[in-house]
Amino acid sequence: MSTVAPPADWRRLDPRTVLVTALVVAGVVAGAAIPVTLGLTRWSSLPVAVLQVFAGALLIIGVAAGADRIRWHRTRYRIGEEHVDLHTGLLLVKRRSLARSRIRTVDLTANLMLRLLGLVTVRIGTGEQGADSTLELDPVTRAEGERLRRLLLDRAATAPAGVHREGELAVLDPRWIRYAPVSFVAPMLGGAAAGAVMQVSEWVGAQGEVIEWVGDRFRDTPLLWTVIALVLAALVAGVVGALGLWIEMWWNYRLEREAGGTLRVRRGLFTSRSISVEEARLRGVDLVEPLGVRLLGAARLDAITTGLAKDHEARNADHNTLLPVAPRTRADSVAADVLREADPPTAAALTPHPRAARGRRLRWSLAAALGPVLILTLLGELLTPVLLWIALGCAVVAVPVAVVLALDAYRGLGHAISGRYLVTRSGTVRRSTAALERAGVIGWTVKQSVFQRRAGLLSVTATTAAGGGAYTAYDTDASEGLDFAAEAVPELLEPFLERSPKKA
């Protein structure tokens, strides 16, 4: 079928988008064909059910491909001198435009199907929140995607000065995969696997048989050992899933600094991703150490940037991660390279917090641990003594864990000023060491509860337009915390401080 070509300065998406849509829908339909066919056999014979499903599948694939063909025909884009324009829609025509001076992100993504065809999805964004701040070209050729990325992120005239090298800053070390099983993803995937088995067995009407089969395997096994064995099986499945997820997300990982002041992260095995971060938007880094990872001496490095897009995919693809979990020393060295510093601010010596902060964490942790125990004890007195034994078991396990975590949280507290950066550290289950550029702080929030006032403590929070928006030094000594804020950003907090007169 002939089509009207767009004007010379307008371009179309790649026409193979229709083929991609047809293949994807065919895969979804094929996955649903077996349970649908089994369901139809209740009212008709198997050959008739197969023909019905086949005809329905062809209809669905044809409708989806036809709709995408119309979308392709009605979509065009243009890279102008000052704006990027995108026109699309049939009944409801959308004409959107982004000013090139405001464009901050050009990310390329390609799932396995797109990679086989040499295509990518390009997302062009201003870094602001909201659907109107992003244009998506899905799909274009990989060469076109790279051309758009270079064209729209060319900031050669504004590249920051620094002594650190250009080019490759970090590359994947396959040995880092050993950190995947100790992440919180493993138990979550294990639970998801167990739930998936039960859900699928219910769909095919075999849930009872599955439960009976498991019961037969543990018929002569005590209940406690049965529970332990099932939990271990789920954990093994979670570890396998965590390893597979890590390989898919971080294979072919590479962190580079490009000419013009752009940091580029490339990664992915089946789905390739290319994420660009302008150094002009970089306000610092966050060294993240989940508990399991920290016990092995490792950490992850995230970027603290202004205007990071927060759409659905960004939240679910570690969009701001510069370095996956790696040895702590390696994370510190990459932080120094990224920030163009001789010494990493994340490794700076931190000022410890008063012992009163330790008492507060002990009280919070014990209250969180003993709250459920008290409830179970009360219910046990009213209902059944079994709950009293459960409460005792919870207390025996929870109280020592709460004390250990509280002491660890206290040891993790700290703050410092390291050159151009202020550094705060806090957390235990998820410890965070944030190095925030002092010039990026736009305000301070000082909080002091009644209990903090009695203990001589307060919390100071640096507010910024970058990253999470707030970075807090919790439970500092009252005078130290205020001096820290005043020194980090001179004249911002000083007008609100009352200094004691110096004695002669």
C-alpha cells in the first residue's frame, strides 16, 4: 500500500514496528493458548477448540498489527534548530514539542526482539516529572538512535573542567555476580516463585495435586523441618532468580565519560539500555550499602542529579545507578572519577554522633521488636496459651536482632565536609553515604523534638533540587550540627543562628 512521504525535514519511525508488534502479540497469544484451549474443551471437542483458538489468535494479531500500522503512518518527528517535535494520533492528534535547550536525557532501550532487528526505543526528556516532559520514538534504527543522542546531548562548550580521564571509567567484572545472592531481591524472588507455582497450578486445576504431592514428600517429617525445607527451597529458587536477574541487568556494563561532559551507562544482556547523565546536572553521588552486601564489603553507586526523569521505567530499571554492587574500594574510586576529585568524598572521615543518639536507636528498635510481642502476649492471655509460646519465641529472636541493628545504626551515623561536598551517612538495613555538592544546597531544615532537646541533639537536613531532595544528618550534637550546616553553605543559615558572645 502506498503512503504519503513526510516533508523533507520530518522523519518517520521504522516501518518494522508492525512486525515487532505482530511477533510480540503472537508470543502473548501463544502463552495464553493452552489454558484457553483446555477451557473450551469443556463445551466442544479438542479439534474444534484448537480451531477456535487459532482463529481468535489470528484475529487478535491482525488487529494489533493493523493498529500499529496506523500509528506508524500517523507518527512523525523532527529535530529543529530550537525544538524537537513529535506528531501522532488518528482521531485525537497530538502535537508535542520540547525545547532543545531543556533536553537533559536521551536514553536508548532495546529488548531482544528490537536488538535482533537492529532497532531501539529512544526516550528524549527534559528531566522533569510528567508525561509532557518526555518524547518517545518507538522504534528507530540503532544508527538513528545514536545520531539523535549525540545531536541532542552535544554540550562540548559546557563540559566541566577536571583532571580525570575521559573514556572508560568502569567496566563489568564478572566476579561481582557473587553479591547478587545476598541482596534483598533473592528472598523476594523466592516468595514470588512459590506464589507463581500455586497460581499456575490453580489456573490448570491442579493446585490440590501439587499440595498433595508436597505433602507426600514430607509425610514422615516433623512440621518444623518441613517448614525449614520449604523455606530453603524457596531461597534456592530466589538465589537462582537473583543470579539470572543480575546477568540480564548488568551484563555488558560499561561506564564512560564522553566528550562534552556526559556520563553514559550501557548495560543489559537481552534488553540493552543506554542511559546518559549530563555532568552539568550532577550534584553528587550516593554510596548505597544494603545490609547483606555491606557484610561482604561491597556497595552500589548512584548519581545525585537534578531533574532525573521519574517515569515508571526509570523507577524500575535503576535509572540513576552508575555502578552496580562492587567492592567498596572500587565504588569509592569510581565516585572520585565521576566527581573529578582526587580523593573520594564518600571515603572521608566522618564526625561521629553523641552517645545519646545510640540510646534513641536502642529505644526505637526495642519498641519495634517488643510491640508485637506484647500484642501476642495479650491475645494469648485472652485466647490460647499457644500465642504465649509464639510471643516468647519472637522475643528470644527479635530482641537480640533489634539491639544489634540499633548499635550498627549508631555506628553508621556521621557527617563531614570534604572539599566541595558535604557528606552524610545513616541507616543499617540500607546504609547510605551521600556526598552532595555544597553549591547544590538550596536550604536547611533543622528539627529538634522534645526528647532530642533534652538529650542535646538535633537533625539537620540539606534540601536540594537533586536526587531525593533532602539529605539529613540525624541526631547530631546540637552545636556541632548547626556549625556543620553553617560551614557547609556559608551565609545560608548564619542569619538565623544566635552566637554566644566571646569572653574577653
